[in-house]
Amino acid sequence: MSILFVFAICVGLVVSERCTETNNCHHTLCDSSSELHCVHNMCTCTVATSWTCSDVNACLAINAWTCPQSRRHCIDGRCRCTAV
């Protein structure tokens, strides 16, 4: 059982692509409905909205959005929801 746990951790470390900017993301692929961004030093697929923002607080204040608060970001002037 502990071997399976260690194996799962190793897979997670290999799958997660680290970054300092979006240009560092070479292995993470997003589907056609999302865009690739570097969020909290992890390559992440995000879904853009029509809402504009100057900081994350504008995105957090949107009530008519189904994206969980913990996955909301302001990137390039648009509120975005991270895929995971």
C-alpha cells in the first residue's frame, strides 16, 4: 500500500510542469476552449470570460459566475477560471 502511495506522489511530481512565466510551459497542453498560463508557478489551462479586471478582487466580486472563488484569477485584464 505504501509503495502505491509513493508511486502516486512521483507521478504527480512528474506531471506538474513548473514555470515562472507562460513561455516556460512546453509540455502542458490545453483544449481548444482554454488558454495556457503560468499561475502560482504552475502551468495551468484557464478559461477566459467576458468580464474585465484590473486585479483578482474584481473577479472575486462576480456573483453570476459558477467558477469557485479559489480558481478565479485576473490575467491580461480578463477574469479567468483555472481548469483544476
